[in-house]
Amino acid sequence: APHNSAKDTAARLGVKNVVFVDTTINNTRVSEIYNTFDVHCHSNNIGETFGNSIAEAMIHGRPTVSHRGLAQHWCQAHKSLFGDMTKYYVEENSPSSIVPHYAMLMSELRDNPETYATTAQYAFTRANALYRADVVTNQYVAFYAEILGIVPRW
């Protein structure tokens, strides 16, 4: 579900090989989409540094290159989400420094099959341990049970 600014940027930069996909919550369709590319290039200038798209990409074993949005400040929490993948997080804020850094990281993943395979496996393993729907749902249930002082029945 691309933001209009992403479409505007692609048009302004003359990017020809970009595909914007319509919003969907169908799990089969989401998997079809993530299985069509090798690296997830995440760009969001409003400050979302770890949203559904990154978790979904990681669940599908796709390394993600992301950056700090214009409203986002670096925080240690991001490292706990990305773990060993923080080298694929671009800290720069200006487009003149973000674009070359993105290009360098994307090229590294393209040109080094071993690096790509290691990063993809790490993303898959980490995401499936932490971000699967059942794992997150159980964390919510446990949290609400704790604050309400009840014992979950499962």
C-alpha cells in the first residue's frame, strides 16, 4: 500500500522499474507479493521504521533496507527489532545521502550471495520467532491478562 509520496518520488526520479501494489489483507496474496522480489527496500518519511511491511518481508526471508524517517530519531528499540540487521538501516536523513547509501546496501546484497543468504535466513528465523501473528497475539493476551489480573484459558 504505497504512500502517495512514494509514487510522487518515483515519478520525479524517473524510476521505470517500480511496481506499486494495491492494498490487501489476504495472506495468500501478501505471500505472492513478497515472493516476487529478493530485497525489501523500505522507505517512509513519516518515521515508521518498523511496520508491518518490514515484519512481513522478514517473515518471507527477505532482507530489508530501511532508513530513519524525517520525523524519526534513532532509538535503541530499533536495534532490538532488526537485531543483527541494523547495518541495513540508513541513519542519514537527506535524500542526497540516503540514495547512495541505499544503493550501496542493495548492491551488497545483490553482489554477495553468501551475505544475501545469511541475511535472508537471519530475517526469516528472527521474524518467525518474534512477529508471527500467533506469537504477537499471545503476547497481547498475556499483557491484557496481566493488567486485568486474570489467567488466560488456553
